[in-house]
Amino acid sequence: DQQVKQNSPSLSVQEGRISILNCDYTNSMFDYFLWYKKYPAEGPTFLISISSIKDKNEDGRFTVFLNKSAKHLSLHIVPSQPGDSAVYFCAPILMYSGGGADGLTFGKGTHLIIQP
Amino acid sequence: EAQVTQNPRYLITVTGKKLTVTCSQNMNHEYMSWYRQDPGLGLRQIYYSMNVEVTDKGDVPEGYKVSRKEKRNFPLILESPSPNQTSLYFCASSPPSGGTDTQYFGPGTRLTVL
């Protein structure tokens, strides 16, 4: 049973518009939510995160929104740029009480395509 | 430069021939892990290690072994590779706080088992 779902395998957005990538999860105990970006033939790179005690975190063109009651988070990219074309993974994380964390549980990813 | 290195980057082997993929990080991170990425399945964790001599199974550990004798190295061992282990493998490391600290990923190892 998947704990993390990214239901859109791909998303096409026009350059300059807003890209919205969605992620749903089942475990209400997750403490942090991370987004990773991956280009072909490269390892994933960390993009932005949000703590479960917040509902919004903004970093430049990237904003992540968290709706805990709906167990849903979304990544907004505005304005979208050609270099944003990549696969985006949502990864909730569960922290241990003494610090540290288990491995990341990744969604299947959404392939974002920015069209000129 | 802080980095996670993996070797080899590409490997083709035959069923049953033992192989090891090395992973090394120079950031003195306690936590290291291995993932495999398959089309339509995203990234799945194979094994992880909280520190030296401490390893645990992830979501898909069958057919794999790991060891953590030193902090910087976390090799992935396939004792008897099978074609269903053909995949793209990523090693990652992070400091113990996890959470908003990033996991640093290696460049990936593309393994083909014939």
C-alpha cells in the first residue's frame, strides 16, 4: 500500500505560467515533507521542504503548501522556466523521537514539462 | 567539495555473478541509504544505515546486502544478481537530524543483469 501518491505522472505547463504539483499521503505522523527534483542521468537534488507544523514554505519561485487535514501537499512554481523541466518527487519523512529519521518514502514522481 | 560518489556508474553483468557497488561520502554523515529507481515505481529504499555497524532493511531489501564498517563507505552487494535487479541505483547520505537537512545523492549506477 503506497504511503505517498503523486497521481499525475506528467504535467505540461507553458513557460511563465504556474506549475502545481500535487502529493497525497496516508500517514498522519509524518514530520517533514521534502520535494526533490531530478534531471535525466542525475541523482535527485533537494528542492524545498516543509515542517508538519507549518502550512506554507516559500523559497524564491518555489512554494510548498501543506494541508494536514486533507493529507495533501502541493508544490507551486511560478513563473515556470524551461530549466524546471524535470521529474519531481514528493518525500515525507518520519523523525525519531531521539533525532534522526528513517529513510525517505518517495512518491512515483511527476514529470514536469515546461513548454516555450 | 562535499559529495557522494558511486562506482561503477554503469555495469552490465550476468545472472549469478556477485557484484558490489561502492558508495562513499566525504561529509562525515551518519546516515546513508540505497535506493533503486524503476520506471513507474519511483524511488524505493533498499537498505539504510544510521551509523557504523548499524544497518536496517528498507522497502525492497530482497536480493541485496550492505555493510557499514566505516562511516564514509556503504557498499551495496548483490550476491547472486537476477534480471529483476536491473535498475538505476542511488546512494544517499545525510546528517542525523534528517528533516529539513537534505539527503545528498550520488550520481547513480545503472545496472543491467542479463
